[in-house]
Amino acid sequence: MILRNSFAFTISEEMMKRINHWDQCKAVDVSGAKFAFTFIPSGLGTYIIVKCNVCKRELHISDDLE
């Protein structure tokens, strides 16, 4: 038996504002992509780590910003 779970993680508008305020790097990739997102769900909410692929800094945020 194969069990398949699907999760949908979203970034709220408030979180995106915080990410844009934190971001200072210019994308070096032709696609314009520069972030890696890690979502860590728990019983207390979702913890999000945003890593800049340009400068390697990390921003740690949680879904309690909503």
C-alpha cells in the first residue's frame, strides 16, 4: 500500500514584505531565482527558513506573523 500526502505551503503577504525588506541581493541566475525555502510544520505552526542563494544568509520566520 502506498500512502501519499500532499502539503501546500504558502507565504503570506506580511511574510513576503518581511522577506523583501530583508533581501539586499541581486539575482545572478537568468531565471531571477535567488531563494530556497524550507518549511518545517509542527503542532505549533509552520517555521520557515528563507536562504539567499547569492550571499548564503538565512532568514528565520514563523507563521505567527499573520
